[in-house]
Amino acid sequence: MSLNIIILAAGKGKRMHSSLPKVMHKVGGKSMLEHVLISAKKLNPSSINVVLSPKIESIKKSFGGYDIAWHSQSEQKGTADAVKIVLPSLKEDEKVLILYADTPLIDSDLLDKFINYMPKSDVKVLTVNLQKPFGYGRIIREQAEVEIISKIIEETEADDLQKNIKECNTGIIFSDVSTLNSLISEVKNDNSKKEFYLTDIVSIANLKNMMVVPLLSKETNSLLGVNDKLQLEETEQIYQSNNRKKFLRQGVTMLDSKSVFFKGDVEIGEDVEIEANVIFEGNVKLGDKVQIKSNTIIKNSVISSGTEVKPYTIIEDSLVGKNCNIGPFARIRPNCTLEESVGIGNFVEVKASNIKKNTKANHLTYLGDSDIGENVNVGAGVITCNYDGVNKHKTVIKDNVFIGSDSQLIAPIIVEEGVTIAAGSTITDNSEKDSLLIARSRQQEKKNWKR
Ligand code: UD1
Ligand code: CA
């Protein structure tokens, strides 16, 4: 079977009240369209077709990693019109699965089951029973033959009796190109919104003695559509709750899982403990026995086994080695690599730096654009002065260096192996290894001084 997927993403998204295209709003750190693309791709279709409005064509560049045939719907004349734009590029006998880009939690296993559900039919519709069906098209089943849908009635066209129906259209429809062509060509826009509703193909099919068959799914949560910010929040909460349950089941210990947020692709090892108010963003990997304490944000980073990240720490785009101690109140900015057993303490900021094993910077320090060796002790208040107002320069600190408190290293500079820097020094010049550098004004004593 040659399967083609059509994803509708051209709608205005007026109800979001936002300048951002609706399908670019994020759930769990990824755009809604990306979620649908991920599920679509898992079905190994022969094509993925996305219908966009020309006004939001710029979003295409965010999806370079996907093999997508883009289609442009110049005016948002309705879901039937959007599908109609794609059909000429597909072969008559091919199968089509229609998805809406505003249904981000749709799961590929359910789609697979839906596609392979094989009653005799011309069109299949995935439906769901919703306690709050407001806004959805309602499913009207044929009285005589309940396994047949006779009509889908949109909220705006429904009477009070029809509005009481809880079975809703998910928007997910499966058919073939020739059937869709013949049905969509007859859809009219004589309704309150003056739109060509894709859902009208159901009553048209019935007039043509075609069979429209429902598959009623129990997976309510994964089939919710997002039209406004309330539904976006609701969907986000479902997504988060699914992730929390997944990690708890997998053995992660969480103090208060409701306050832990997963906004991206997170991998977690064994015996990991996560306290409260923690956000993971992007690609995050936590090794075994990692401890993440409260009020911490970790973005696009690897935290290796045995490392403890203490409260109020932010780590971004970096690699943290095994058995490190980071925080409290530490900030690891992008492009840092910390090797094993590194200690980064309170009020320490590290940026674009490589720090080798057993090195410690425990208090009030800025390390930027630096390469720091093994067993280095960086005293309190040390600053690598990396910026001259125009350019950034590198600081190299070799193994076994001791840097006394409140010292500044004026980059570019190399501090050779074994050097000791006296507290309060401003180091401007390179030196030989194993030297003691003292670069501060001498103390003067004026006896019996009168103020
Ligand atoms: C639609 C269905 C409704 C269903 C619900 C499920 C229709 C007429 N109604 O309603 O039966 O219960 O989804 O969530 O299909 N789009 C385009 N071009 C257009 C119009 C819409 O690409 O001209 C896209 C939108 O970007 C969106 C999707 O189609 O991704 C659905 O459109 P939307 O306006 O959200 O339809 P609903 O009112 O939610
Ligand atoms: Ca919708």
C-alpha cells in the first residue's frame, strides 16, 4: 500500500490571538507541526504533504530535517479546499491519511491501528468521545447501521440536539485519492463560515452510496485539537503528565513530579533523583545516579553519572562529566566541557570553557573562553578578563595551577603548569612553569594615622 499523508497547517489560528502561526506554538518544547511530523514519519509513508498559507512560508526552514512536499493554500477557504490542493500531485489509486497540524499528541501506534483497521469502507474517520465536545464536528451515525457515519455536523451548524452528541470528529480521515477527488469536488461553502468543510464529504459519500466507517478511539487525550491558549495549556499538561509517568515508571525518583517539565527529548539513566521545580529543555541526557536538586534548568546538555547539580543552577549546551559537583547558584553557559570530578560552586559563571578533571572553582568566579587543566584550584572571586571591548581572548591555565582569590587573568594569557598566583593579583604576562606570581601593590603602613 502506498500511503500518502496530508497535514493541514494553513489555518489562520485566529483563536490563538498571536502573531506566531498556530502550528508553530509549542507543546513540550516542540512545535505542534513537528509533533505531527514525527508521528507521520514513523508510518513510513511514501509522501508527507503539508499545506501552508503563503503568509507563513518562512516556517519551512524549521523543518529542514524532514522530507516534506509543501503545498500553498493562498486563501484559507476551509479544510476541504486545503486537501484539494494536494490531491493532483498524488496518484489516483493511492491511499491518503489526513492529519491536522493542531492535533499534536497524536500517536503513531494509534494511526497505524487506524490505517490497518479493515472493515469494508470507502472513507474511514477516527472519532473520539469527549466530555467537552464544544468546537468539534459531531458524528452522526446511521440509525439503521450504527457502524456507518451518515454525517459530520460542525459546531457552528449544529442544533441543540446535535450539540449534545459526545462523539467527535478528530479530523483524522483515511481514504484514497480517487474517492477524495470525487467527494471534495462536490463540497460547497453554503454554511455559516462560508468555508469548504472537509467533513461535508461524509454526507456526500452517503448520497453516493459509499460507506463511511468510524473507528472510535478511547485515547481521548492524544486526540485533542488545539484552537486556543486554553487548549494549548491543557495539551501541554497532558504531554507533561505522560512524560512524568513514563519516567516514574522507568524508575526515576521525583520529589514532586508535577513541578518537573520536559520540553524536548530527555533521556534518563538509573537511580536518578530529581527534586522540585526543574525544567529540562531540548536534548538532555542524564547518566546513572545523577542528582538534580530544586530550581534548576538544564538545556541541551549531558550530565554524566554520579554528578550532583545543586539548587538554582542553569546549565546550557554543555557536557558535564562524571561525579561533578555543580552549584548551588552556578551558571554553565554554552559550549563548556567539564571533565570528571570538576567542582563549580556558588555564583560561578562558566562560558565556552574546557575544564579538566579534579579542577575546582568553588566561589564567585567568571571563567570565559578558557582551557583549564587538571587539579587546578581557582580561588574565590577570580575573573578571566576575556573581553577587551572589541574582541574575546583566550585564557589557558595548565595543570596543577593554584590561583589565589580575587585575581584577574588578562587574556590572552597562558598560565604554565604548577604556577601559583598570589591572591589579589592582576596577571598580564605569561610566565615559566612552577613560578609564584605576585602582582599587587604592596601594603604600606603609616603609624599613628589621624583621620
Ligand atoms: C476541525 C474539523 C472538526 C473537528 C476538529 C478536530 C472541519 C471543517 N472541522 O475543526 O470537525 O472536530 O477539526 O480538531 O474540518 N486548515 C487549513 N486550511 C484551511 C482551514 C484549516 O489548512 O482553510 C487547517 C488548520 O491549520 C488546522 C486544521 O486545518 O490545522 C483544522 O482547522 P481548524 O480551523 O482548526 O478546524 P476546527 O474548527 O478545529
Ligand atoms: Ca482545530
